[in-house]
Amino acid sequence: MDVLRPPLIRIEGRVYRKNLIQEQAFPQEEEEDFYGGPGDCVDEPCDAFVVEETERGFQCRVEVPSPFYKYIIGKKGETKKRLETETRTSISIPKPGVEGEVVITGQQRSGVISARTRIDVLLDSFRKKQPFTHFLSFALNQPAIQEKFLQFKKEVLEKCSKDHGVSSSLFQNPAKLHLTLGTLVLLNEQEIQKARDLLQRCKEDFVDQITGGQPLTVEVAGVEYMNDDPAMTDVLYAKVHMKDGSDRLQMVADQLVERFVASGLMLKEWDRVKLHATVMNTLFRKDPTEEQNNTMTGKSSFKERESFNGQNILKLFENFHFGEVQLDSVRLSQRFSSDASGYYATSGQL
């Protein structure tokens, strides 16, 4: 890493520098004892957090999902003890499994701020390692699209089943056809509600203005592959574009992701959202419940995959028309779930 250009960490709309440290990977995350050390975030502004003055000094409250308590505590309580010693504070953590606030108290305001900053950096590091739990999506599972998708599957298997790796297990569940805009790690009801509220604000701030309050008519047509070699394909997707040729769908997608990244609910992965609907994925061969592809955040991308030869599929179905669809809502979809229609359970939508 270039010490003059350290990586940046975004937390709750603020940007911090991450100093060069030696990190170690442990087999089990619950045994990790991550601590950035006293050199991290020394430039923390005093107004970044709400610090209350009390009769005994100062206090700061931090909303922390219960699955993250163990990272603040550390192996045998060592991380918590070191934080308290070096910042001269006391850190109170709720019981395991009980949602609540972590409370930092101390005699010095600067010590409380330092402890809060280090906890935020620590939690941000572990949040990035979590498999995503939710994602923003447009549903593409309308009956007409599903029918054309099943036709596509039938013809591919008839014409290309002898090609290396091609089998029926590669195909998406037609009830779960969708566009993914971005993925999120939401670990409790408070974080889910925060995402719901942000979706609603996005609708009011720019979505209605871009769409004119009307559904977006899009065409799903043609297929493309993700990787460099079509003979070793892992993900084949259908291309999606506005019927009127405008870039309104791209604008909505990009601005939604930009707003969620700025809020700290989503990590920035690409400069622009890649509008695509996965139709074949080698992850499905290993795990039929796997919904996303390897372009999205999640530990599933590390599974061993068996690629397939997609050259003939790309030639024969280059312009396959899956149909038109009216996109009228963005959904906060829950991973590994299904509703009555077979689509993902929805935690919120605009």
C-alpha cells in the first residue's frame, strides 16, 4: 500500500484514513482480536458524535447490532480491556443476543471520542467481511417474462446440452428473475428500518422526478457473459435497457446506490450499476438456493465453480427477446427467502 495514499473508510457519511497495519487472518472470526491501535483516526473531529456531559464525566452511545458485540469484546475480553485502558474509558455492552446500545463513559471527552472512533473502525472492518443479507432489486418475474425464460431454457438445453458444463441446474429460478442494484448487510430490525426510511426519502428526493411518477418500460433482450473467456463462462445474463432509449433506469439505479453508499448502508463496488438479469450461474450448480452472482458482495463468490462453455449459447441466443416489463417499484429484498409468489420476501419498497 502507498503510505501517501492510504485507503479510505466511509462511516456514517464521514471519511477516515486507515493507517498501514499488519493484519492477520484467523480461521474463525469469533476468535479474532482486531484492534487498530492508538494511531488510528487521530484526526477525529470533536463534533463527529453526540457526547453527553454527565455528573461523572462524559458519555457516548453507539447503536451496534448484537452479532457484533463479540468483536468489541475480543478473545477473552482482550479487545474491550485494551480499548478501556488506552482511552481511559468504561465500555458497557448488552448481553449476547439482546439488541441495545454500547455505552462509552469516561472522565475526558477526548477519551470517549477516541474509544467511539476505534469501535466504529473495528466494526466497519468486520461488517465488510459479512455475507450480505439484503439487496435492492427490481423484480423481473412477470408471467410473460417467466414464460419466455422457460422457452430460452428449453431451447438452450435442446441445442447446447452437449457443450461442456451445460446442464439444467445452471438456470435461474424463473420466479426469482430480477435486477440487483446493490447489496446490504442489515443485522437487526433497526438497520432494516433505516434502509426502509432511506428508500422512501430517495423516492421523494429524486426517483419520482426521474420517472415522472410512472413505471419504467424496459426491454429484456440479448444475452452476455461476465468473464473474459466465453468458453469458461460462470455467469450468463440477459441485458436490460429502457424501451424509449433513455438512461432513466440507469440514473435511478446509480443515484439509489450513491445515496445508500453515502449513508453507510452499502459499500461502493462500481462507478455505475451494471444493469443485468442473471439467467445462468455456475453457483446454482453447487447450491440451488444461491440467488446472487459473483459480481455481488458475499462469501458465495469463493465457492469452487465449474465453468461452462457458453460460446454456442452466445451465438444462437445473442438477440433472444425475453419481453417487456413495467418496473414500478424498487424492493429491499431479503436473501435466501421467498414470498407467496416465489420471489424474495420484501422488507420494504418504494
